[in-house]
Amino acid sequence: MESHYNTIVIGAGPAGLMAAVEAYNPKHSIVLLEKMRKPALKLRISGKGRCNITNEEGMESFLNRFGKKGRFLKYAFSQFFNHDLLNYLNELGVPTKLERGGRYFPQSDKATDIVDAFVKKLEELQIPIITQAHVTDLSKDDQGRFVLQMTHSGRPAQVTADQVCITTGGLSYPATGSTGEGYIMSKAFGHTVTDTAPSLVPVLTAGDIAKRVQGVSLRNVTVSVWSENKKVTELFGEMMFTRKGVTGPIILTLSETLVSMLDAKQDVHIKIDLKPALDHKKLDLRLQREIAEHSKQNFKNMLKSLLPRKMIALFLDILKIDPEKQLHQITGEERKKLRMLLKEFPMQVIGHDSYDHAIVTSGGVSLKEINPTTMESKLTERLYLAGEVLDVNGETGGYNLTSSWSTAFLAGRMMRNNDFRGN
Ligand SMILES: Cc1cc2nc3c(=O)[nH]c(=O)nc-3n(C[C@H](O)[C@H](O)[C@H](O)COP(=O)(O)OP(=O)(O)OC[C@H]3O[C@@H](n4cnc5c(N)ncnc54)[C@H](O)[C@@H]3O)c2cc1C
């Protein structure tokens, strides 16, 4: 390792890999530092190892996936958006394919192909990735150069740089190397770090309901979030029961709301509408028809046409209706109880999983202190930040990786164009 570089990128996740490639300038010395043994451990496991790269959605709805803070990304996306990313990956040798929900994946279904392609590109550009290079402190010296204290393969080291890009990620899945150190580095330069919390995280529910139907996946359901008998929000899509609660795309998306409600000590519960296509009246008519048409059938059999098999025993227990009861014996009250459970299956939310199981971190380095057209710190010249270290996070569906890559693309391009004394 040299003792001085023009450009140092800290953290070789998706943002760091992109920032380093895009910072390439034949007149600059550049290095990408990564504390783990391999670059981009999180990217390798993203999308269950398949990597949901981006989404087909148009700009406006794409930005909305990040909530109010999405506006910050508008300029970055105007420079490098979903199809630019797909073309970019294609040029790196990673063809992609479009799937349900507008989601793009590598044609090979292998997230590692993306990592390998970036690594190969960096090799071609002769930009080294130094692994097991753990940056422990970032400051500036009297001459205005950045000073990085680090351990390299366990041994202390120091290196200086004219410009630095922090791409150290957030706090989620710390086993992949993302442990929030970029927040500390940013704070040292006066940056505000907004409150962080696990986001896109499974939630925990009371009792043993989830455990009893663990593994059951529900497609095309609506989950509504309630507090004190007031509906807060709802989402339609897919969810799954786990041993301790619920997860799946809509739950993960709702988790930011659920986590903040839990943090505010609110009473939180969800209701699962298993038949969202039918309102109460239509569902009741359907139940009446079924009962009339199959009056000699038993109740348990009727449930088979309404529910995934693994949920039948649970429904029978909750409804307290004899499974062998013939349908013509089902009372109006019992039919109502069944309808209510199908439309409003209740679960008390009592907590959420930790950062260990959160797809992203909400909160991070305040966007007010970052120039959205350059990703440069407004507080420190030639300090750039990109990716999840920033206080912007989105829903599931390829949005988070796109924001990491787009912000890093911009930061990289800016660093590329900077001049240094002696160059
Ligand atoms: C299980 C899982 C699945 C996901 N699937 C998807 C998906 O399919 N689609 C999607 O859009 N998003 C997905 N995400 C989210 C996405 O992976 C992240 O938003 C993205 O990886 C953030 O990129 P980043 O480069 O900013 O940070 P990270 O990927 O967190 O990378 C940061 C890097 O910096 C290194 N580092 C940290 N501190 C230091 C230091 N002090 N010195 C040196 N190096 C350091 C870390 O080791 C790490 O390699 C998933 C996340 C998880 C956990």
C-alpha cells in the first residue's frame, strides 16, 4: 500500500465498488479499502443470493418508494437511473432479466456475478481493492489532507488522501461488515447522524399463532396496521409467517412504520385480509352460496377452499367450531365469525428483529449536509458520501441498491473531475 493516494474509497460494498470505478482518472492514484476478507459480502447475499438489482418503475413512483427523503435522490437518478444501471451492468458483462413486480435480476440469478464484474473492472483500471483494511479513524492534517488510521491485516497503518468517499453502509447485517463506522467518521467532520433503526425487518407477534403456521406464505393479501382501533396504513401483496412473527415483502415495507410505532410505545396490531378482492358483503354471499351448495359437507372441508391447508387447524381453534359440523348446521353467527377472521385476521405486534435481520438501516448521515448534485459534504470539501450511510432508505424491490449505485456513480464522477496539486 502507498502512503498517499489522490482518492480513497472506504468500504467495498455496491456503493464503494461503483464509486471507485467511476472515480477512475488515469492521472489519479486511487484505492478502495475494505475491512472484510472479501468485498461486498452483503451484495453477495442480496435478494437471497439473486440480487434484485433495480426496478422498472418510472422516476416519480420510484422516488416515492423512499418516502419524503426520496427528493434528495432526484438529481442522482437524473444522472444514473434504473436503465442506465442495467446498461452499465450489461457492459460489465452481467446481462439482466425482468421479473414480476418490475424487479430486475442478473440473468444468471447470481449476485456474485455482479461483484465479480466490478472486481474485474477495477483490475482492468488498475485500481486496487485492499481487503482486511479496516479504517478506524478519519481526520484532516495541517495541509488539508485526509488522514486515515487503519489496521491492515491486523497491523496498524496510516495513509493520506486528497479526497475520500465514505461508502461504509449502515448497521444492518453487521456480519457482512456494515457496522455503522461511517457514522463515526462523518461525525468527526461535524455531520449530524439522524436516529437509526432497523428497517425492512421482520416483526414479532404475540402468542404462538405465527409459530403454528410458520412457513405459510400468503400472496395477494392486504395487511393493515392499527393502533388504538385506528387504521394507520395498509398494503397489498405477499407476506409470510415465521417462527416468531411475520415477514415478506409487505411486512418488510410496513416495518418502518411498525418499528417507529413500537419505539413510540404505541399499542400495535395488524389485520390480515385474506380475501381482499371481496368486501364483507360479497364474502358473506360467497360463504352463503358455498354452504347452500355443499350443505352435507363438513366445516373443515369448506375451509379447504378458503385457506392454505396449514392454516385450517388454527382457524378451527380460533373459531371454536366443530370441524365435523355439516354446513347446513352452521349458524349465522358462526358464518360471521368466519368472515371476520378471513377479512380481519388479527395479530398483536410486540417487537421487531434486530439489525442482524434488517435489510436496511433507516436514519444515517443527514441529507441536509450533503450536496445532492455532487454527494460532497457541505461541511468538508472533498469528502464524499454515498450509499446506505446516508439517511435515505427505500422499500424492497431493488430500490435500495439503485440508490446506492446512483449516489456512488455521482460521487465517483465528481471525484474523477477534481484536480490536485502536482497533477
Ligand atoms: C439480506 C439482504 C438482502 C438484500 N437484498 C436486496 C435486494 O435484493 N435489492 C436491493 O435493492 N437491496 C437489497 N438489500 C439492501 C442492499 O444490499 C444495501 O442497501 C446495500 O448493500 C448498501 O450498499 P452500501 O455499499 O451502501 O453498503 P454495504 O453493502 O453495507 O457495504 C459497506 C461496506 O463497507 C465496509 N466497511 C464498513 N466499515 C468499514 C471500515 N471502517 N473500513 C473499511 N471498510 C468498511 C463493509 O465491510 C462493507 O463491505 C439487501 C440487504 C440485505 C441485508
